Amino acid sequence: MSVNKILDQFPATIQATKELTQKQKDVLIASIQLFAKQGYANTSTHQIAVAAHQSEGTMFKHFKSKANILRVALEPVIFQIIPDVAAELKKDTLSKPFTNLHDFLIIFVQNRMEFAEANQDAIKVFFSELLYNENLRQEFIDVARDQFIVSFEGTVTKLQKHNLIIDWPFTMIFRYIASVVAGYILDRYVLFPNRDWNDDDEAKYLVAELEKVLQPEQA
């Protein structure tokens, strides 16, 4: 699978945004690069201004605060980059035919783990803001629902039709899968990134955990 890296797409996406001045674009690109390298909390506004080749005063005329820089940067990620990523994820996993739940979960879990590994810098940069900013979180959820959840529901329906996954309401299945996978990503890349991780073993554990609950009863 060719994994899309969110932050690799960020500069080109920002440069193509007509609503921003070049100085604003320079600030956003420089800030995200610094946030990814050394963390949001460890990045000062002075560092951003220097990297963007402008004064802090000029920068604050446009963005008011470091928090606002991050919020503005999240907008194109949510509305332009995430839809592209979601389309790639759908193509790689959700459009394939499966004859059993185990094969589906292996591909699904591996796909998400590879994506998280490739985008751990973006996860670190954006996770806390999406967690605590209600407006941005709702925007992200709306885009995710339109771009990914609807098509995933179709895949689950097909699996249920062939008795390959438990006959629960889709909302319950999605909530369970999302909580297991997101819990791993949170542990792996946000809370305990320095732990001695064995990702091959983690993939096996995730598949086993999901399969144990989602395996349908056999007649």
C-alpha cells in the first residue's frame, strides 16, 4: 500500500489556498514543521516567526496567538487532505471482497497501523487540538462521516449479508472497532511512544481482540 503522509501534502495544500497571503502561508508551513519536529508545547512564537522570515508583530497581526495558528492550519487538513486520505483508505481495504472476518480484520488493522506509523508526526501535532476544540472536532467528525463512515457501513452490511460479522447495529460495530484501533494509536504515538513496541505482535492482538467480539455465531 502506498501510504499518504498528511504533513507531506500540507505545504502544497497551503500554497494553493487563495484566501491566504504569502506571509500567512509561510507562518502556517513553518509552524507545522516545527510542531512536528519538537512538539506544539515546545515551539515558541519567536521560533515560528524566525522560521517564517518575519517579525512576531507581523505574524500576530494575522493569527493573534500560537493556538490560532494551529487552528487555522487544521482547516485545510480536515477539509482537503483528510478526504484524499480517506479515499485512499477506502480503495485499499473497503472495496476488496472478503470470504471471512479474519482476512478482513488483518487487512483493515494493518492498513490503519501503516497509516498511523507514516503519520505519527501529524497525530502528535493535531490530536490534542481535535480532542479539546469542540468546533474543530465536530468539523472533523462531519468530514469523516461523509468520506469514510458511510462507505464503511456499506462494507459491514455486505459482511453481515454473508454472515461474516456479528449482526449488530452498525453504530455498535463502528464504535467498538474505532475504540480498539484508536486506543492503540493513542497509546502507541501519543501517551507511550518510547515504550518497547512490537508492532507485529500488536497487530495480532488487535485482530484477535476484534475477532473475538465480532465473529458471528455459526448456525
